[in-house]
Amino acid sequence: MKSKVRYNDKELNVFKVLIEKKIQKAKADLELLKSSYMNDGNNGTDDTAPTFKAFEEGSETMSKEANTQLALRQEKFIRDLKNALIRIENKTYGVCRVTGKLINKKRLHLVPHATLSIEAKNSQK
């Protein structure tokens, strides 16, 4: 009987620890982003020149939009990491969904939520 290609349990556990740390950091970063765009943004500019106030409100709107985009990306990143944990539980983590081969460990350390090997990713371009 041919065994399936996969990382062993010890290797999977190393990735699990790595991913759980990344999720904790990503959640903390997300909280910072959320608190910065939920902040009323009043930085004591009430008594400065009206032109500066208008400029600041414009940049405040832009930074709110940028923060919202960053927060959305961060939420997706957390979702991707949680999905990686599910793949670890299913013992399918680290297997390329296109080629069925193992994804290089270096790639997984850099992009722990990767589902494609470099080979498969490059062929998509």
C-alpha cells in the first residue's frame, strides 16, 4: 500500500506552534488597527489654522480607509492561518493542492498558510 505524502506529526506540531503564534500576533495587530480607526482622531488641532484642519480631515479619511483595508487584509490572514490549523488536524497541511507534493519547509516557515508549492504558484502566472 502506497502511503500518502505528508509531513509527520512532529513536523506538523512545529508548524502548529508557529501558526498559533502568528495568529496571536495577527489578532493583536488587528486590535491595534481597529482601535486606531475607531479613535475619534481629535489630536488637539481645534485652534490651528482652518486650512491645516481641512488637510488633516482629508488625511484622516484616507488613513481611516487605509486602516480599514489593512484590517480586512489582517482578518483574511487570520482566517487563512486558522484554515492552516484545520489542515494540520486533517494531516493535509503542507501538501500542494495542485501537484500533491510536499510544499518546501522554507516556504511554509515564510508563508505558513500556503496551499501551493512554488512550482504550482509559478505555473499560475
